[in-house]
Amino acid sequence: MPRVSVLLPNYNYARFLKERIRSILNQTWTDFELLYIDDASTDNSNRIAEQFSYDPRVRLHLHSENSGGVYHRRMQSIKMARGEWLWIAEADDSAHPRFLESLLAQADEHPTAGILHSRTATMDPAGRFVGVGWNAEPIAAKRMENSYFASGTEDAVRMTAACFYSTSSAMLMRKSDLVASGGYDSRLKSAADWDLYLRMLQRCDAAFLAEPLAYYRSHAQSVTRSTAARVRAIEDAYCIASFYRAMCQDDRFSASDRDMVRRRVGVRLFDIFLDPAAEIPDSLRFAVETIYTVTSDRRLLRALK
């Protein structure tokens, strides 16, 4: 079995795909499989991907119907993956040739780590580097200034302030820890990654390299640019509330940690009700109900009517 399964989900990113696949196949660590997962693209993505099928590490999975969501296809591909580690390499991003080699060295040094990630450099649509770092809240961005190894519980509590992990393209996740944590919640459209990290960090530790080894491409169609602010605020509050409920059953967390995390759920309510006239989608009723069990804010119940 390969040590790493590289999952390459794609939908209509033909213009970036050749560079992306080359950035994977040119890795200095070569013990991996590459699963190309196309979600019914209507451009020439699959013709480009087929050009690389000569490499025995490449497996093409082409779907004729679009799934309608990012995380459904991710979970399908995770079930097919044979590697110990998963790298979800977004089709519009790229990577340094030593990305896998460097992060797997962290895996050998820190065997309890189930999440390995690196700093991210940002590219414009043409592939020109425009900065190093991640567009995170200041309290979160500071965590990424230096390499570190941390217990999962420590990183999880920090992450309830804001998700300071960047793109999945900058990360390796141990498959066994991901699956045992329940995988991605496909009901969430924008915060399923954050939700998963908080659950995984209750099972495993994390290691980070401050060297920018992953390259994130910022462009008009990036998911982070197209997500409605209100939906994002509800999902963010849900992630923190769900984690708070779990930590109340876990004696590894102190009372002060629980109090701090509970307050952070309340802070997110400000974003939810910034526009009093905005409606909460029925698809997020489950999220609002979970938030209410933590905050008991009656505005949430009124918003559900």
C-alpha cells in the first residue's frame, strides 16, 4: 500500500489542472497514489487528466453527474484511498516539490500527530506569488508564525477563536483518525473542514511547519469568496458549539477552557444577527438547534419560525 493517498477533486478547473498534477507527480516523496476525482466537469479537465494516466500511480474516477457539494465527493474518495495519510490537493492549488517529504518527516518525528500542515503562500490566478500566510483573524494568524508540535486538545481550544489551519492543500491527515472522527459533515457547506479538525484533535495531535510548502490560488471562484456571510457565521458557531458539548464530557479540558469556548459561541451570534431581517436556511436548522443548547439565545428560536 502507498503511504500517501493524494485525492485530487476537480470541477471545471482545466485551466489550472496541468500545473496541479505536475506539482503532485514531481514530489520528491514518490510513495503515493493519485486519485483524480472529477465531479462531472463540462470543460476539458478530463482530457488533461488522461494525459497523465501513463503514470501507474494515477487513477481516474470520472463522474457523469455533479454531486452538488464538495464534501460528498471527498468522502467517496476517502473510502477508495489506500494510503495511511490523505492529502486533499485542491485542483486550483499547487505545492513545493518537498511538500510530502517535509510533512512525512514530521509524522516520523511526532507519531501521535494525525494532522500535519504547512504554511501557505498565496498566488494570483496567473500563478504569481502575492504573499505568504493565510487570511485569518489576527488571533489565529499569530499561531502560524513558527513551526510547532501541539497536543490535539491544546490546538482545538485555540482553534475555537478562529480556524487558523489553512487550505486542505496544505495538510496531511491520517486516514484512520479522520474516519474514526466521523469524516466530513456534508450538511455543512463552508465550515465542514473546521468541524472535522475540531473532532480529529480530540483523538490526535498536530504538527506544523512554518515553511510555505503549499500554494493557494486566490481567484473569483474560490469557495471562500462565494460563501454567504450569514451561512458561514451559523456554521462557524455550530462548529464551536459542537466542540463545547464534546469537551463538557472530556476531563482533559479545564473548567476555564470550557467557559472560554462557551463565550466564543456567543461572540459568533453577533455575526449571525448582524442583519436582523436575514432568514436562516432550513438546511441549517440542525446547526441552530445545537447552538441554542449552548447559548439559549431566544433570537435563534425566533429565527427558525
